[in-house]
Amino acid sequence: MTALQAVATALRGLPRGVVSLVYPPTCAGCGSATADPGAFCPSCWSSLRLIEEPVCQRYGTPFALDLGVGPLVSPRAIAEPPVFGRARAVALYDAVARRIVHRLKYEDRLDLAGVMARMMAASGRTLIAEAECLVPVPLHRGRLWRRRFNQSALLARAIAASAGRPCVATALVRVRATRSQVGLSRAARAENLSGAFRVTAAEQHRIRGRRVLLVDDVMTTGATGNAAARALLRGGATSVNLLTFALVGDPAG
């Protein structure tokens, strides 16, 4: 089963439940009317750039061409190996994926977390199978107060519930309020996030000696994933992989 088929299968049979009473069925991408909750209209589905093999085994970036046999590693992964082991994502962060993420984060469409989590569970099934617990990338308490929810925690809890894995949502905290990453260079992003995360002493026993799957909505340069993974490894995790909904960047060469 290809990643595209797995994602399509994951989208079928979403429960209608209370969400259908609050939000009439609409396209997860553009908000136009659809027959079923969590479905995509034909235009959004055909425009969503789902990530398929072959991909860089470290960053999860798709290759523009199939380069043949064996595990593939992009030039970037060789030059700048990430702190986390492997990253996987559902789709490239193009117009449709961006709209889905923005509707969840800024339009309070919390019902979309279930749709996104199902797609992430399909794309990241290998990483989930290896994980012993899931940890969301946290927001600083000031930003959490303004937004009222952490989208990464919503995704992590939904994925963990479907996979039968524990979600340790409070193990990792953001101890420093960082400036927005928008517009920053890769080096500036890494500097901005240096020392921003810490594993809490009270929760350290829940990740010590465990294989952790870190969950976030979007990976841009990997700076957030690196900073969070570094804190988790220092806190005692044996390994850290990263699963996101979207990935910024063009296919690897």
C-alpha cells in the first residue's frame, strides 16, 4: 500500500458524532460543502501534494527523482544531520496544506485535528510502531493563553489514542518565549530556539529510557524539532523521531 492509498484509507469512515451537529460537512481544505465530515473536495484533494517514497530517510523530504535502491539520504542530511533520528510528514506545505493548518490554528476548527491526525498516523505508521510514547511540541504559556489550545497536543493525543500509545503532553515545556520564526534564516531559527525547551523533573520518568515520537503541525527548517529533540534526549529519551502534518520545502535533489 502506497502512502497515498494509506492516507485515502485513513480518511474513510470518520465518525460523524457531535462534530457534524456543530459544523456541517465541509472540505477540510477550503471549507466548501462536502457529503462527509473530514472529506476533501475534488479540487483540494487533487492539489494536496502528498509526500510519497522515495524520501530522505532523515528529514523525510521527497526526492524529485527515484534514485534507485537502498536507503536514501539527502545532501542536506549529510551536511546538517538533524538531532532527531527521522522525520516524516503527510504533505508539502503548499496552498492546500497551509489552509488546513491555518484553519486549525487560527480559525479554531478543532475538528480538523482528527482529520490531520488520521493522515499523520497513516504517513507515520513506521515511526508510530517504534515509539513508546508521543510528546507534542509545546507552546510557551503566554502563547497558549492567547490561543487557548496547543494544536500539536491535539494532534499528538489523537494519534496516540488511535495507536494505543501514551501521550506525555506535559513532559516537555517551552521555558523561554521566542520571537516568531517567520522570516528568519535557518541559522537564526536555530539560535532563536536555543535552550527554549526543557523536560520537567516531575515528568522525566515518563520518557527516560523510552523511544519518543515528537509531534508538531509543520516542519520548516527542522530548528524546532532539533531543539525539542535535544531537550528530550538530555532528559533521558533513548531516541526521538518527528512526525508533522506538513513539510516546508521543495523536493530534495
